Amino acid sequence: METNELPHYDMSDNPTGCCPRFHPDVWDGVELHFKDKPFVRAETKSVMHVPVNMGKVFSRVQSHVEAATGFDPDNTIVLSRDLSPWKSEHLFAADQPVPDEEMVTLSGDFVTKVFEGPYKDAKDWYDEMKQLAAGRGKADGEVWFFYSTCPKCAKVYGKNYVVGLAEV
């Protein structure tokens, strides 16, 4: 993909009216290249890696992003990673500065892998992504996850797709 591009997120296939149906083939095995790509940074609280205020934080940030930049299905991703058992970090793609939110940039090359299954498998997915990064010569590469649907929509669709991104 071109620098700072993301795969298209098909918003037209949205029977729940919440999260659109995720199409894993568009995201699996993609190489992403970021150079100072802007994101809104937010943190959520967790209890032993289980998020406790994610809905509130995501709603706030998403409303601020949409108010400031509009909604772009070609620039839709929220990258998540655990900083500790008690805190997670989330990066929301944004085309321009978003008032009242912390802005950061991300640079690097990433490869994606789509997983399907319950959140409890995330540790195994993390290990697999670290091995993928090491196999590409970047053993210390960052690993992020893109949770493609909320738990309610994943239940409706019968699939819980999660995209791993490994820095390579």
C-alpha cells in the first residue's frame, strides 16, 4: 500500500447499524507504511487486561474525530495495545488535528494478519505477531491490534475478527 494508506472499510455492508460487517480478505497479509501518520491517542483502564471504560472513551474520541475531520472509510482504524495489566493505549486515525484530544504520529512499516476468535486468545495472537516481526528481522517491533467490531456486533455476525499489526 502507499504511504499512510489503509485498506478500504466497506461501510455499506452494515446490517446492525453499528459496526459494518468486516471483510478479512481486504486486511490479511497487507503491508502498511506509515510516515508521521496522525492519530488521536487515548488510554483506557483495565483490570488484568480486561477493559473497563472502553465504551466511554471510544465514544468520546470517535465523536471528536468525526466532528473535526468527518468520517473517511479509507482512513478508519483504531490501533490498540496493552501498556500494562491496568492500562491500554489506543490510536484513532485522524486526517487533521482534533481539538480536546492528544495528537501523536506513527511511523514505521507493518504487516497485518487477521485472527478470528475470542478476546482471551489475544495473548496467543500477540506471540504470533512477535514471531512474525522477528522473522522479518525486527524482534523488538511493536504489535498493535485493530478490533474490527464491538462485542455486540461480533455476536450478531458470528465472527470476531481482529487484525494484528507487527512492526517489521
